[in-house]
Amino acid sequence: MNNGKRYNSDFKEMIVDLCNSGSKNITEIEREYGVTRSTIYRWIKETTVIEIDENSSITTKDAKQMNKEIARLKEEIEILKKALTIFAKK
């Protein structure tokens, strides 16, 4: 259930750090900070690091945003190809 709360990135990072450190379990964090379990798991998933090679990495959130951008760019390319075909006929 979405109660409309918005959390800043520092708060989200703190919650994820608490989970990753193991100092508190999810249930304790959920009760203490008033954040739902599903929200906590989503934040953890979004901040999971993906190693690309030895010198670079991204988070799953970044990868998702890049995939959206790629899809948008592919759509734009298709539109431009169709426009090119139309203008080439004239």
C-alpha cells in the first residue's frame, strides 16, 4: 500500500546499509523506520552493483534506465528511417 511518503536518497542509502551490514534484520528496520518490507527490498535491488569489467560497474537501477533510453533511441531511429524513406520518394 502506497501511503504517499517520499524518502530522500540519504535515507534510502542508510536503510540499505543497515540491511547489508546485518546489524538489524528487515523486520526491525521495517518497524523502527516505518518503511515497508517490499520498499526495502526494492531499494536493495536498485542499489545492487553489477560489475561490467574490472574498472567499471553500474547499479540495477542504472541498467534499467539505460535499457529505457536504448528503447527510446531505437524508436527514434525507426521514425527517422521512415521519414527518410518518405522524403527520398519526393
